[in-house]
Amino acid sequence: MTTADQKDAERRTLRNLLAMLALEPEEEPSGGETPDFVLSVSGRRIGVEITAFQSGDTTADGVELRKVEGEWQKFEAASEEFRQARPYLHELNVGLFFKDSLPPRRDYAAFMEEIGTFAQARSAALGSEGRDYWARDFASPLLRRYLRTLHLRPGKYPEWFSNFSGGGWIGAPDGALTAIVAKKGAKPYRPTDELWLAIQCNPRTSEMMIPIEGVADFGHVAGLEAALCASCFSRVFVLTYGGAFEWNKLDGWRKL
């Protein structure tokens, strides 16, 4: 994500947060750093620091999931030209389920050739529901080394997808949330009357959080309450796809 894209995402988060709180700043929030925004509400200057939730999860071979997701996007982009040049792939969905992380970039071309050769040899025998192939079915070295399962299915609007393009490995509000609060709470910030922290979950798997059933779930997160109380934030917001939650120093947690 570029700096411009990141700033746009932060502005969207701020707009959504203000809408949930039914707040209208007296003037356009000013952007900056530490905190990301300063807004004026009822004569008070409120600083809002915005960050994405990061689960900190890794693949089985120890690579950060966030980094692997970025590598998958590069591989997916690299595969476009390869797929377009091979008519037998034009109406074939390909699902790549990796054992661990992806091959190194120097092996992308060879890996795609192995996928294409394997798919071409089996495309005529595929039914409408497609078929899963497993490591025991692979003879070529890169497929055997990196793939747990290869899914092939005919379709008019084909895509290549993977276990890194959605689903699986979704993080819980565990030590990762405590670490974010502690890290952000230790930073120096510009003077304001009040300082808020907004933690935004995003569509990337490494930036998603499993559904929160209610505010009691936060009480089971080791070290979180201590980190919150020790921080410089008077209000902390956790914005998930299952609901938005707020913590403040006086009342603790509530669901927005």
C-alpha cells in the first residue's frame, strides 16, 4: 500500500468513526503525524491515531502472513501475462493451497509453467465441479515442494486464488491487540486536549479479527487492560467487521 493509499484508508476510518459517534468537527480535521489527525469538537482539540490491526500470525515456515499476502499479490500480477498467453487456461479456475509460504520470486516462472503443464494435461477430464489434486499427484518439483492442494475447475470467469487471498489464519484479539496498544501508547504525540486510538480491521486476512461476541471477550486478552490503563489514550476503538467497540478510562468497554 502506498503512502497515499494509506492516508486515504485512514481518512475513511476517521469518517466512519465520527459517523458512529455522531460527531461533527467544527472544522475539517487536520492531517499530520503523531497523531494522524487533530479535530476540534466543542472547543477541545482531539488527536486521533489510526492503525490497522495486525494479527502477527506466521506461516508454518515462520514467514509473517502479512508479507506472504504481499508476495501473493505480486505472484497473482505476474501470472496475468502467463495465463493470457495460454488459451487452455482462459476458462479454468486455479486454486493454489500452499503448505507454507510461496516460492521465491526467482522461481515464479518455473512454478507457473508447472501449474500450466499439470492443468493442461487434466483439463479435458474435469467435470463442472472441478477436482482437487494433492501432493501425491504431483511429479514436478515445485508443485511437490510448495503445494498442499491444487484445485482445478472450469468456468467462464476464471481466476487464480489461494489460501492467502481470503479465509484461514484469521487472528483472535489476543496478544497482538495488547502489543498494538502498548506500542502506540509508548509513542510521543503532539499536544492535544484528548488522545484517541482507532484500530481498524481490514479485508486482508492478516488484518482481520475473528468475530467478537461482546465486550467480555476483551477481558480475556492477556495484558490488554494494563496496557490500556498505562497508555496515553483516553479512548480506544476497535473497528471489526462484526461490530465496533470502544474503551475509555472511566467506564471500560462498550459496543458502539
